[in-house]
Amino acid sequence: MVGDSSYPGGVTNSRWENMYGGDGFWIFEDTSDPDYIYAEAQGGEIGRVNRHTLETRNVKPQPLYGEKKLHFNWNAPYSHESQ
């Protein structure tokens, strides 16, 4: 979810927008292009989302050919500190 930190008359539910889904995880702006954000969801899901069109591209790591399924904790292994 993204929303205003302040708004005349107060921040109401209508001022918030769901950008990726999930149960309320981190969202970080793409530092090279502010039109995009990176968002996480349960099961290690990570997506790159266009803030204006809401077009989403999954960027979750996938196993290489012949490798077993990758396992993730509830949160995706992503931190804005790594940018």
C-alpha cells in the first residue's frame, strides 16, 4: 500500500492504493527510475511495479535448470539497504 503521510482534512482509506498485494510488506522506490517501485509479498515474491500503469513484472529469483525449487521465508529477501 502507498498513501499520503498527510492530507488536508486527514489521511483517509481512500488516499491509499494497493500496489502489489500481499499482507502489508515493504515497498521501495527504484532509485534509477522513480516511476517504478519494488514490492514484496509472502512466499518470497518480489515485483517491479510501474507506479502509473500498475504494470507488474515478477523478479523473484527462480531455480536454474535442474535445481530444486527455491524456498523462502514469509518475507522476500530484499532490503532497501542493498541499493
